[in-house]
Amino acid sequence: MKKVVCFVVVGALLLSTLIGGCKKAGEESKPHSSTPVANSGESSENLQDSSGASTGERMVLKIPTHNPEKMNDQQELKTILEDRYDVTLEYYDYPDTEALSLQIMGGDIPDTIRDQSFADYHSYCDQGILAELPIDLIKENMPLLVEWVEKNVGEKIWDYVDHNGKNYSVPGLWSLGAKGFVVAYRMDMLRDVGINTVPTTIDEMDAALRAVKEAKGFAPFVVNVGSGTENLSCVLGAYGVYLAYYEQDGQVVFGGVEPGAKEALETLHTWYADGLLDPEFMTNKGANVKEKMAQNKVLVTQNRWYMFIPQDAFFDGSMYDVVSQIEGGELVIADAPKGPRGESGLTQENPVTGSGLLFGKHMENEPERLKRYLQVFDDGSFTEEALDLTFWGVEGTTYTYDEATGMEWIPPYDDVEKREEFGIGLYQLPGCFNDYDLQTKYMTKPQYLQLRLDSEEKGTGLYDTLVPFNRPVFSEKSETLERIVDDAYIDFITGARSLDEFDTFVEEWKSAGGTAVLEEGQAIIDATKD
């Protein structure tokens, strides 16, 4: 099936940044509350010499980007932000992880640092590498960001980035993670075997798998556990457990060793033994699942919802594209199956996946420039004005927009090079702030909006609530514990190990560090309640 690209194709770098987070699209766009600078009561002569006297020059904000050579002084978003905040934006090539580490080790700490793991974040805090960022400072200068993170995560977002009672992070999040994984069926295959509705319970799922197996001869439940046993989580969720650390009745638990996990493994073992679960489940990668889908050898799988709908509805569409090439092929995203006690869901991902935007320690000595960074990043990331310029440019000059059909480029901006000259598709500010509500109109063609919203709502379940916290014990033990779980689960499912040994497996997990990890997690959760 041929499809017309309906949202702006802004280039792989921008899209990958956005996919891997205030205002909603359609609200009136207005500048940051402290802008323009000339009206804020502050002098526009921001730089000072060592005596404190103004130099009359604009402050320079240094912005890392993956394509500095494509930036120019005529790009409209750049000039608007520079004039509004009386600054000069200078771009430099974003260093990779190794280069950044070497730079920091050499004492050349950049103004801004992003994309750091929480372990590195807390290590940098201990080493005195980062500037303290009082929460009130962020709330005053980045009100749109604060609205966004607190709307999606709540005020506990500040607990996530706390380090010994202080804050050193402008937190970001990946809101897609919290409800990203879903179950999808080949509806045409269900109809082929006389089933006209999508299964809603684990028993109905079992019946559908058996019907397709009998009629078509292949194992119809196909997942890519090669990337982790989480991809079987729709079955575990039916028994009320998740492969994550979370709070249950006031206690931190790891769902993978709870009693419900044994029930789920019994179902999965039965499916494996009866030829309903793909025998290659433990080695499949994403490409293998797509290949089997193309060969009409998948009834049901689980992955991120935006893989199962058209790219015009949201980024990706890769699984949809495979099925769209099959005559009569139809993918339907379903609710996670309910188990015997009415439980359902999938293991999701904590939306706070990294430490956000950080600043070098020296920025504590440049408070006005630090504020300018915060204000520019807020205005440039969370206003419709800025996002219009980033994705599409200027209406009537670079594009037209119709409420029914979406955006169309105006020549010569149908050429990617001309768009980049204008600044379209070049993420000119740190890409760790993506409000997908605000970005909806740029990524979803109007006629697909309801499909996108309905698809995302199917992503139910729980995620690991402890991911962002400083957990030295977990950092030490996690690799061993994950290996124990993955190995045991595969053995239980395939029958290489009897499920009579489930309690023994739990004790193995606990003695290998599981108990210590749970105690550490409990202390963290208890401390956040004080």
C-alpha cells in the first residue's frame, strides 16, 4: 500500500531525538513570561568584565548540536530567540559519550551536559562537576517545562533527581515510555478461523492461538525475547505481575519473583509445549518478528503501539507497513488480556529515563547567563511558535495547513536542503524536552488523530518506579539478577526446568542480591514519604 507522507519529515536526527515530551497544540502561543528581556526590568547589557562593569555585548549561549554546519544567522527561530533574550546562540558539534567523558576528565566542563545515566549524574554531583539548580530557579525561569513534567509524573519528579537534598538537574522525560507497549493481532487471521472479535481475556487468547495453530499449522504467538523477557509481559500482567520494581501494598516488590509469575509461566510453558508460542521466542529480534509477520506466521505479538499504526499517524509504522503489503492484512491493537482475577497490563518503561539537562559547575558563578539558558530552552521547546519554526517554518511562506488534510510544503521548501537553510528540521536546542501533546499536529495527520489517541490508551500496566533513583546496590547486582531471571524464565517456559523449582529460583534470586536490592528500594520509597 502506498501512503502519502503527511507530517513533516524532518530528518532522521530530529525524529530520533524526538522519539527517544505546557501547552497543548492549538492554544494561543505567547512568549515566555519573562520576555522580551527589555521589558523584564533587567539590563540588556548582560556581559560584565571582572570589575562588574557592563561590556555592552550580548551573552553567548553555547548549544551542542549534531549538525552545527547547517546552522546560519538567517534562521528565524535562532534570530527570534537571540533578539527576545538579548543573547547570541553559538552551535558546536555534540560530543559523543567518550569525547564528553574525556573533556570532563580534563577539566574542560561544558556549559550544558545531557543524556547522562542516573549513575553518572550522581557521580558527577559527588565530584563537584555540576552546578546546583534550585528548584525555585527552574520554576521561575522554565514554567512551561515544570508544567509538563509535573503533569506527566507529578511532583515526585523532583525526588527522582534529588541528590543529598539538592537538585542539579532540569528534568526531562519520555512520556511515550509509560504507556508504550501494547498487544496487536492480525484481525484478518482471526476472521479466517471464525473469530470476529479481538480476544479480551487470557482464556480467549488461548482459544484464538489454538484455532490458528490448528488451521494454519504455525506457532501464532511471536515475540522478540532476544531483547528481554519483558516482551512476554502481556501474559504476566494477566496474573497481576510485572517485570519491574514497584510498590504493592506499601512494600517494594520485584514482580518477576511474585507468586503470580509462576502462574504466568505455567501458561507460557503450556503454550510452548502445545506449539502456540514461537519456539524461537528466546532468540528472535525485531527483524525476525517482522519477517515472520510478512510470511503470515504471526497472529499476535507485543511491541510499541506506534509500530502498529501508519507512519502518518505517528513516527515509525514499521509493523503496519509490513502488514499493509499483505492482501487483506489488518492489524488491530487490543487491550492487554485479562487474567482469572481480572488483572491485565504490560511492563512499561519509566518515563524518566535519564538525568535531563545538566550545567557545569562554573555556571553557578554566572547566574544571569544560567537564567538565560533556562528561559531560551523553555521558550524554544514548549511554545507553538518555536515548534512551528522547528518543524514547518512559517505558514504561507514555507507551508500551508488544512485542518482536514494537514500540512503541504510550498516550493521551493519541498526540497529538504531549502528547508534546512530556513532552519526546518534542525533541532536547535537540547532535544531532551518533548511534549508529545504539543507536538501532535506535527507528527499526526488530522484523519489519524483518533487512531493515535486510541492506540496509545491501550498501553496499560506498570513500570519500574525506582529507575531514576540513586541505587548503588542495584547498580552492583542488577546484571546478575537479570541474568538469573532471564535464564530461569526460558528454562521454565521450555521445560528445561520444572516449575516445581520456582520457589528455589526465587531463593536463588534473593540470595544473589535480590533481598538487598528490595531493601534498598524500600528505604528509598519510605524516604520519599517522609
